[in-house]
Amino acid sequence: MPFTVGDVIAERTVHLTRESLVRYAGASGDFNPIHYRDDVAAEVGLPGVLAHGMLTMGIASSVVVAALEPTARIVDYGVRFTKPVVVDPETGADVHVLATVGAVEETAARIDLKVTFGDATVLVKAQLRVAI
């Protein structure tokens, strides 16, 4: 896949539900109750039950991986968390991922990710490097 700076290579909105969080907890082994119990989230001052940070990070990278050639290799991935994704018990939460080419080097392309929940950016400095 040829990469050109500024090109959008993928965009997707992923809907999360409380069931999504329970399934992720089972797969990851992260059973922190802030990810499934409203009372515990409120006790520690959170606005509600939060999606796991690594789930949010995994969603973001999976959008890019789905758009790449099957033989593509991700050589680096990093993010900084800025806001949590609060998953409403009734309506869930929509996480939007926009992946654009930020730079093209001799051996890799940098893919910049914009990851939002509502009006809030939830990950900053979210970047993948893909071997080319």
C-alpha cells in the first residue's frame, strides 16, 4: 500500500456497550470494578463506568490493521490517554477513529490516529509506525 502524507487510510466508529466491557475484562483479566460497577466508579469520583484504556487503544489500532495489506507489519505503537470513555448503561458509547498518514520515511510510515468520544479527544500522540 503506497502511503502519502495527509491521506486518510481508515475511519470507523465502534459502539461499546457494558457487555463489551465484560467481554474485554474476561479476555484481558482486568476485572477492576470501575469497568462494570456504577457504584464503585462513583465512589472513586469517576463520571461513570469507564472502558478499559487498553480496549480503547486496541480499537484504535484495529481500525488501522483492518485497512492495511495482510503482510503489513506494525513496528511501533504509542498513545497518551487524555479523557476516559464513559459507557452509559443504556446507550453505550461510540468511539470514533480517524487514521491519517502523518509522515513517510524510508522504511516506515507514521499513521496518526484521532480517537474521540463525543466531543472529547481520548487519545493524543496516538501514532503507529508501519514498515514499508
